[in-house]
Amino acid sequence: MTGTAVEAMRVRRSWSKVTDEAPTHEQLVDLVSAAGRLADHSSLRPWRLIELRGRDRERLGRAIHKAEHKPGRSTKPLRAPLLIAVVARIRKGKVPDWEQEAVASGVAHLLSLALDDEGWGVFWRTGDHTRSKAVAKAHGLEKNERLLGWLYVGGRPEQRRPSRIKTVDGATFLSPMPR
Ligand SMILES: Cc1cc2nc3c(=O)[nH]c(=O)nc-3n(C[C@H](O)[C@H](O)[C@H](O)COP(=O)(O)O)c2cc1C
């Protein structure tokens, strides 16, 4: 674990290959509680997460191929022992949809950061099938729910060389308001 939130952000990275080790449900619940403390207009909590383990991932693979009009099942979901589907639950009212999707996306980013900081490997994945009917059905989504993709989570493999973290120059992305 790093010392501060800023340090955790600086050193985080995505892990495309992970091992079969995964956080337990209980470990995950704890981190989800922390990630859920993000800014949220009117505290709507417009999100939920779905844990996919074991054969759940095969069901997702079948749904992906159905969405892509292919036979059999995609092996993509088998790339990690745990997939966390990120779902935005859009509530009717004064808070626009985009704000609610921003909250759900924020939860996924914070949860990814927390998992990374705890030493797990995480990779956020999507695809053309993400908002397909077949994939929505496999996750039991309601009409007001939209999938934002999956956090693929697993153990970190031994690395032959240290990975390079892409740096970001904050000055490039920060400017004053034009006059
Ligand atoms: C919403 C979202 C969806 C993404 N979907 C994919 C994807 O399907 N395939 C992929 O290679 N990277 C995808 N990425 C990017 C990776 O998760 C990762 O951020 C990228 O490979 C850069 O690595 P880094 O996080 O270590 O800088 C997605 C990121 C986000 C935020």
C-alpha cells in the first residue's frame, strides 16, 4: 500500500495479464464501501456492481458472441478470475443522465485505484458488445441500467522487467479561462 491517495494515483497502472488469485467477496465489499464515498449529486447512488467469477465468465462469453452474431463463446472474459461489471442505474428526476453516468464511472475509477493500491492487477475493458441486448440480459439489467464495462481483476504476475508508467504533464491539461 502507498502512503497517500496522490501517491497511489501516480503509481497506478493497468495490468492486462493477471494470475488466478483474486480478492474475496468480503475484501471487495470493503473496497466498494470506500469507493462509494465519491461525490454524488443528490446522493442518488446511481450505480451497482456485479461480481462475475468461475462459470459466470463463460455465460458472459456466450452473451458476447451472441451480440456479435458468432457461434459458441468468447474466451475474453476468462482473462481474469474476477470481473466486476459496472452498472449505471439512471434515476428519473432533476439530475441529468450524464451526471449519473459520471458517478458510476467515478466508482469504477476509485475501486480500480483501491484494488491497485492493495496490490491487485486491474484492467477496465469494454467492447462493441458492452451495450448489446444479449449482454444486458446476461447481467439481468433493468431498463434504466447501462453497462460501463468490466474491471478485470486478478493477481499480479512476476514481471521480467519493471513496467513503464506513462506520465502525464498536468500543465498541458490545465489552462485559464479564455477572455
Ligand atoms: C471506460 C474504459 C474502457 C476501456 N476499455 C478498454 C478496452 O476494451 N480495451 C483496452 O485495451 N483498453 C481499454 N481501456 C483502457 C485500459 O483500461 C487502460 O487504461 C489502458 O490500457 C492504459 O493503461 P494504464 O491505465 O496503465 O495507463 C478502457 C478504459 C476505460 C476507462
